[in-house]
Amino acid sequence: MVAVVHPDIASALDALDAAVDTLKGLSFDALTCRELLEVLSRLERTVRRLPVAEQAILARLAREATPADLGGLVLTQAVADRLQISATEAKRRIGNAVALAPRAGLTGEALPPPLPQTAAAQARGEVGPEQIKIVRKVLKKLPRHTRPDVAADAEAQMAANAAQFRPEQLRTVGRRLLDTLNPDGELDERERNRQRGVTFGPQGPDGLSRMSGLVTPEFRATVEPVLAKNAAPGMCNPDDESPCTSGTPTEAQIQGDTRTGAQRSHDGLLAGFRSVIASGALGRHHGLPATIIVSATVQDLQEQAGHGVTAGGTLVPIRDVIRLASHAYHHLVIFDKATELPLNLFRTKRCASEGQRIVLHAKDRG
């Protein structure tokens, strides 16, 4: 079913399509380099202005649309499905709309957008998505006790600078503005702790997962000595035949360590977490030892191909499964591919009741 669009809006969209078609059909071969740059600048200003109409639409949907209007979906998912964009991109566009589109009061009166100067700069084509993201991020970091007039002035300054500087330069301006408004930093411990968090993104086709987040000073101070020891050159190097996990690595191990600092930090944290699990200090979780549970088929183990699946749903390559199984307190449950019957349970500690529960955990995913 095709929705009927207001004639004026349909005419404007048709004119926009026609203008794009005309522009696509032009040749730029006769232009000089200076003229080409000028055309690029004009195009950029036009592209930056287009989201203004989109934001007005999204802002109204955010105010009025119900799950029934959206086919049982939340707005982010509905927009992502209809525009065939990611949920992350849909969330970004909706957030921009809420910040930059005009609002309506309780009685229907028109109100300016929360970021009026940034919205005006966007309407003139002076700021793009990157600058808008930086402006919103900087203003979000203003202390909660900031007076409304000071916050409004900060927004006006950021909008004016966004129209003049590239994103890299605008970030520096934003940091200086925050330092000026809050020279002592954010002293509210509750506000700081509210922002803490570490998240893992989905596994990619290569099995890698992106980790991101913000950590508290206490977390960082706790991790630093672990990395100082485990992430030192030559330590916990998986490329070594006999990795050094305690004491001091040999000079040959240090000189032969070709890992980057980030790779050493990864391997150092892995060794630290592995030591905690192997120590048994984590105790029990829901009646089971807090350990790694991986299920795999005997066929995959024999062929050294495929993946095992952890209790948390992580896919682990079979070679890594075999390596994990060699450590103390790690359990490996093997099922026959044809019958799905448990064939064996390898474990480093003998406990029938725990073993039986682990088999059921691996078979039924909890």
C-alpha cells in the first residue's frame, strides 16, 4: 500500500529528484581545480541542509508515533527497517532530530530546538554530521550544575566554531571549553560512576569482538600493575613455544617479541583473567564453578575445524577450544554429531554432580 503524500511535498520531492538527475548528467571536465573545489563546497552545503527536513519528520514521529503506528516496533527499529540503515545510524539520526528540530509545547505552541544555534548553522549548510556529533558530545559533558544561560552560551560558541573548523580542530575547542567551565573536572562521584561501563560488540566473521567503554580511576589503577607485569615485552607471548607467565622473560624472549603495545595489553589481560579462573577464587555461580564451559562435536575435534560454543554464546575456533581444555578448571563436553548424545566429559576435578550439570548446561545452553 502506497501512502498519499501532500501535493506540495510531493512536488518538492519531485523537483529535488529532477535537480539531482540534472546535476548527475553534467560534465565537469572543463572546470579548473579551483572551480571543482568550489562545486564540491556547494554540494557539501546542500547535503548538510537536507537533514533539516528529515529531522522535522523524525522529531514528530518521536513525539507522536505509537508502537501500533509503527507495526509493533520501536521507532529506532522502524526507521532502520524503512530506510534500510543500521539501528545505530537510525538512533543517531533520531538523536539529532530531537536536539535540532523545533519542538511543540504542551498546548501545541512552537518552541525552538534544544540546540538552536547548531540547528541554524545546519540549516545554512555550515555544519555537517561530524561537527554536530562533537557539539552534542561536548554539551552532554557539561556539569549538571551549569546554569541555563551558561549552557546556552556554550552551545552558541560551539556552533560558531563548528562553522569555522574541521572536526579535529573542533574537538580541541570543545575540550578547552569544558576545561574553562569546569577546571576542576567532574567531582561528583555519582555522576562519574554513572558513566562507567565496558561493552563487547558482536563477533565479526573473523571471530574478533570490539571492546569499548569508560572505566573509573580505580579500575584503571587496578589494571595498571597487571599490565606492567603481564604486558611487558616478552611476557605472556602466545607466539613463544613456552610463554613466560611468571618471573622475568629471557633476553631472547624480549628481543623476539614483535607484538604491538595493544597486542601485549590484550595478551596480558587474558593471562590475568585466566589466572583468576584457574585459581578457583571466583567460587561458584548458580551452583557451578565459575569457569569456561565449551561444547563441541567430536567430528570437529577430529578434523580440527569448526567452532565450539561457550555457555555465554561465544564461538571459539576448535584450536582455541583444545588449548583452553589444557588449562586447569576448564571443562570440555563432547557430543556426537549424529545423535547429540554426550560422549565424554573431560575435567580436571572429579565431581559427579557438577559434571552432570555441566553436561546439561552444554547440551541445553543453560
